[in-house]
Amino acid sequence: RTPQGTHSNTWTAPPLDEPRTIPGLFEFSAKHSQDHPAFIYSDLARGVCAVSTREVYLAIRQAARIVTERVGSLSPAADGSRPAVGILAVSGRLHICRTSPCSAEIYSYMNAIDTISYVTLMVGIMLAGGVAFPISTRNSSAAVANLLTAVSAGAVFVSQDGGMQKLITEAEKEME
């Protein structure tokens, strides 16, 4: 067993004696380790960059608000199950496409889908009360339709690139 963050001046580990959700871990870190880097990446113009736990949690909360605005309530079903929200994205602008009932209505969501944005969206869906359902961009339209149907996804976030737009359009046709 290796204690995490023992040599860090910016990290406070969450207590292990109480359960936490993934969004709850980000919230704890934002409150108790707000200056600790959650993500570190390299930028050609700026060199090594860090995004703090506080910044990430604020973005997660914003993503949860946007998900709720676009998708609606993600309240649990009578059996306690949570609604699934799909993510089918490569790069570029994300859109939301309602898949239940099938509709061509698509809403603009965010500008770039990099790893940090993808994680932020996934945890934002969880914070809003849904189950984030990442879908491989390598699936066929039949597989995407089958996956979305199998989990009864009420919506799916889709990147704007032509390949993903074509894939979701074909998947929607197969779901009709």
C-alpha cells in the first residue's frame, strides 16, 4: 500500500472512512487541494501547463449544468437506475443528439474534445445524476445503435466532425 501525495505541499488526501463518488472526489480535492494540479500537459506555445483541481471542478459543475439544460432531468428511475448519456466524440465541437425518441434535433455544446474536456464531460454527466456512457468511435452504426438501445440512452454527445455526424445519423436511422 503506497500513500499518495505524502511529499506534496498542495495535496490533501480524502478520508478513507467514508464513501465518495467520482464527482465527490473532485469536489473534495477542489476544497482541500485547490492548487494541486489535476492535469498536466504540454503546450507548444506555453510549455508545460497545469490545470488545478479547483479549475477542473468548476468546469465539471459547468458541464453538469449544461448537460441538465440540454438533456433535462437525470433523476433515477423507480428501480433506482440512473439514465445513460452517451459520448461519441473524436475532436472539434460537440453536439447533443436526443436518441429517445429518435430526433434530428442537435444542440451545440463545447468547442474542443481533448482528454481534459472528455473527462470533464464524463464527470459532469455523473454530477448531473446520469451514467456517462463513452462509445468507441470505431464502432459501426449498427453497433452504436445497439449500444444506445441496450442502455436506453436518452441522449448522446457527438463531436461535430463529419465521421461522427455520419455515424450517429446512420445509427439513428437503424434505431427507428
